[in-house]
Amino acid sequence: MLTEELQVIARTLGEALHDSEPVQKYLKALAEFQADPEAADLEKRMLAMYEELIARQHLGEMLQRSEIDTFNTLKKQVYQHPRIAEREAALTPVKGYFAEIADEINLPLGVEFSTLAQAVRA
């Protein structure tokens, strides 16, 4: 269990991350994606097809070239959709920003923060 002081520090960090420019840009792009039923449906269809194909492969089934081509065509449509492309483009800086923050935390602690956080949860 975390001390109250650590909980306050963690909450403050979370709020600061949430309010940062990269995260706000991502949240805006995410909201625009979620408000676009066409984009959401397109991505949902691609993910469902992906899961189905992977499950069949794990069962030892050989996929037909036409099925793979159909999936690749759908995947291309998904990532070319403006709302999805904007969301993905906004996510890249967030990942870099979070990596920088993790490095800033890891250095003074002398441990990898994500490993420490997982150990606390366990």
C-alpha cells in the first residue's frame, strides 16, 4: 500500500501528465476519432478480422492468400482514415514524452520506475 504522501505525489504527476500539451492533443484526436462512427467501425472490423485470423493460425489452419490480402487492404484503409491517422500521429509524441518522464523518475530512484510500480501492484 502506498503512503498518503506517495499517493498525493502520484496523483499530482498524473494530473500534470494529463494536462500536458502532448496528452491534450492526443485526447482531442481520440475524442474526434470516437465521435466518427465510420472510423470506429472501420477499426473495429479490422481488429475483429485480425483476432479471427490469429485464432485460426494458432489452431494450425493455413490462411488463404485472399484472406491475408483482404486484411491488408482493410488495414491500409484503417490507417489512411483521417481520424485514425490523426489519433496515431498524436500518440507518437505522447509515447516519447512518457519515456522522458520515466527517465526523469528512474535516474534519481536508481531503479526502473515501471518495474517498481508493477512490484507495488503485485
